[in-house]
Amino acid sequence: MNNTLNINRFGKILKHDGLNFFPNLILTLAILWAIPVIVYLAVALMPTNDTKDAVDAFSRVDLISTLANIAIIIAPARLYRYCNDSRKGIGYAMLPASTLEKFLSMLIYCVIVTPIVYVAGALAIDSILALFHGPYEGFAVSIYFDTFAKINAVFQRDGIMLDESFMLYYASISPIFMLILSAIGTLAISSIFMFGNMIFKKRKTGKMLGILIILFIIFMIVVINYVAHNEAINLYFQQMNDDNKAEFIKNIIFRTMDITFYAEIIISALMLFGVYRKIKTQKY
Amino acid sequence: MIKINNLDFAYNNTQVFKNISLEFEKGNIYGLLGENGVGKTTLLKLICGLQKPQHGSVTVDGLTPSMRQPQFLQNVYFLPEEVITEDTTPEKFIQKIGVFYPRYDFALFNQLMKELEVDLSKKFNELSHGQKKKALLACALSLQTDYLFLDEPTNGLDIPSKALFRKVISQYCNDETTVIISTHQVKDVENLIDPIIILDRDDVLLKASFAEITKKLYFEYGPERLQNAYYTEMLPGGYINVMPNEDGLESNINIEALFNAVMKNKETIKNLMQNE
């Protein structure tokens, strides 16, 4: 018998976890799906130019993306709440599937199924609302996966004119690569909260958010201190003017993207290893 | 076969087991007895792989439980003392987990639910505590695992249910199955368990079959308290005396009296049972 990965057994654990998916997450998803509807109703009842701008297709894509991230953050604690509970987790631990199979199933539901189900539902709701002659103009679904268009819209909205090389660079990136970049971002967020779900017994999401906020504050203090006292960086920023502003922003964006990309991969790998170890060695 | 060799286990600084060795053979219903907090549940958890020994080893058919390999897990089922159930019917619950167990039998589940008189249509949270326990017992038995571990299974069961419990467990056990029942309600499992294991803090005081126990100990039911008895207890109509069986007489074990006799004469009875 293959005790590490058996396709038949993996199918069974996927089905087992799948049967728990909607009962455990439907309320969370329903609340998150309701938010764009509430926004729609609020704008429809109080239409002003400002509110209409706030619900253009790009803004709605931003809102849906943010809510999808919230779903990803909440999902591990809703779907696998009791897997490290000394009493309620015994059933999960004793389920005849390998650690790898349980881990992969958890990964699939938290990282892939949750965002897909949420985004699909949210885009469907958005499309239905956009069919009415109400405040929603255009379809969010038509631009949701067009990262280039989204970035362009953000820069245009913020009045930042980027040079042609930047636009060409973005246009040259294949949609699949952009999807991978986006997937790694999703994986990083999800893996952090999957790990939090395994190490905390109660208030799992809240505690992990608290830790992230503290780490972020510490990180910002360190970075600001470093930047403020680094002469080379100060000299670099002193050279920025209206003529080369776009070039500066482009360089900063590229560098930040690089750092973020590698940081997300490292964080995901560490967190997922931690999740796997916890599933394997959790005591009850 | 379950083999425990030189097992040490502690929760933080509290030692639970110190160098204990035990073997559990197939085809038996073991009664695991002991006072509260001696480690009955912990021993079951160690055998199930829910805890890991600090020293020594636990193996089940040559497999290490703490590795939680599917090959091991599909042959064991642990029914904890505390009833924790999902918001679903027992039928849906067993259909969800049953597929993982090679000998799972849904027809047997239905039959057991009928025998145990549990309403099939109700969700777990609509059942009483005792009904939930019986439903989970039906689930556990229908999986037909080689090893079944029951932690205080009769807690919360009414008197007819306790009789039903004994009946279905007796029916379940065959030459290939090993059942370990951890309990402090010894009367509930009388006429069901054999052999008996009595745990003490850090130690195993007794592990013996009924035949071995009655060979060494004599349970005398009589009108008076005997002086040389290890333990005497007043019963309606007289006394029960637990005595050394020096004349090789036959008697019926009273598990409660045995337990109390062992607890009062730990070293004496331990040595008596170890002597050939």
C-alpha cells in the first residue's frame, strides 16, 4: 500500500472535505457576496457623481478582489477549524488518509476552491446587477482577469503618467505569467492563515491578523529608519523631478515587484511546510 | 497485535507512564480499568497515534501509530469519551467517513442502528446524549476495523442501552478483532471484558485473563468478613471476600471487588499474579 499518495484515497479526502466546504463556508461567502449588492443599493438610493465614480467596473473589480482576499483569509479557520483541537480534531487525525493527501486537500480548498467560488459568485452577481439600468456600468467580469487594464486604470485614476517602456513591459507580460503572479500572491496570503489555523486553537484569524499587523509595524519602522539614514537612497530620491518621475516610479515598482515576488514564494514555502508538519505531528 | 515496549510518557512535568510494557492479542475484548487520571485515555491515544511516546515504542501489527499511515488508520477506530458530532445525520456521517475503511458495511450500520434503537432520520444534535453515543457506536462497529478503542463507552447510557451495548460488542468481536474498553464503570462491562488491565500512576498493576485471575484469587461470597482477605466488601445478604486462591478453587470474578482489592494491595497482588 502506498502510504504517501494514493489517487483513489486522495479523491476520497477531496470528497470528504468538499462535503464540508459549503456547510462551513456558505455563511461567510454569502456575507461577502452581499457586500457588492449593499453597495449597489446604497448608490442606487443615493446617486451622486462621486458615488457613481466609486462603482465603475474597475472599482468593483478592486472591491471583489479585496473581498476575495478576505474570503481566503477566513477560509482556513472556517473549513478546518477543529483540525488541531485536542477533542474535536480526533476524527480528522484518525481519518485514513496520509498527511500529504490531507495537506493537498486543505491547500486545494483554501487556495483554489475558495477564491474561485467567491470570485465566480461575485462576478455573476455583479453581471446580474449590471444588466439593470442602475448605477453599475460595464461588467466587472470583462476586465477582472485583465491585469494590465487594471493597473493602467489605477495609474490613470491616480494621475500618474507612466512612460512607454513601462506600458510596453506590462503589455509584453503573458496573461498566464500574470495569473501565476496573482496566484502566488493568493498562495502567500492563504498559506499564512492556514498556518495560523494550525497553530492557534481559538480566534485563529484574529490572532494571525494581529501578528501580521505587529510584524508590519516593525517592518515599516525598520524600513523607514533604514531609508531615512541611508545616504545613497536619499541622494537617489533627491534626483527625482517632474521630468523623471515616471522613470523613478517605474524602477520602484519593478524592484518592489521583484522583492514581493520572491518574498511571497519564500513565505508560502515556509508557511506550507509548517502546515504540513503540524498536520503530521499534531498531538491530541 | 499491539506491542508496547518500555513506554515512557509525560504531559509536561506530569509523568503518566514509566517504562511500561504490554501486549494486546487479537480476538480479545480488553477492559482497561483504573482510577481517574491514571492514563487510560492517554494509553488509548498512544495506541491510536494521537500522542507520541517520549521513550519506548508502540506498534500495532508492526506499524508505528504516531506516523499515522493510512495502512494503520484504516484498521483502527477510536471512539472518545466526549460525544462530538457534526450537524448531520449519523447516516450521512458514516457515508462520509465509511469510504475510507475497506470493510465498512452500510447494511451493518443500519442493522446496528435498529438494534440500538436509534432514530435514523434525526440529526446528531437532535439526539439525546445516550442516543448520540449509540449512533456513534453503530458507526464505529460498521467500519469493521481490526482494532476498536472505546473510551468510557457506557457513560450516559441508560440501563437497557448498557445491555444492548454489551450485546453488540460481543457480536462484533471475532478472532481477528481487538477491542479495548477503557472504563471506570466496571459493572457495565462485566461478562464482556476478558482480559483485564488495571492501570495505576506510572504503572500497570494487573494484566490477566479471567482464568489467570481465578487461578490466583478466590472470590468468596459468604455471611462473614474473612481476616485473610485482600479485600472485603459488604453486599446485600453478606460479604464478598477477595482472597489468595491457595486451594485452586473455582469462583466467579466480581470486577469491582477485584479492582478494589488490587488498589488496596498493589504490590502484593502484582507479585502474586507475576508468580507462576
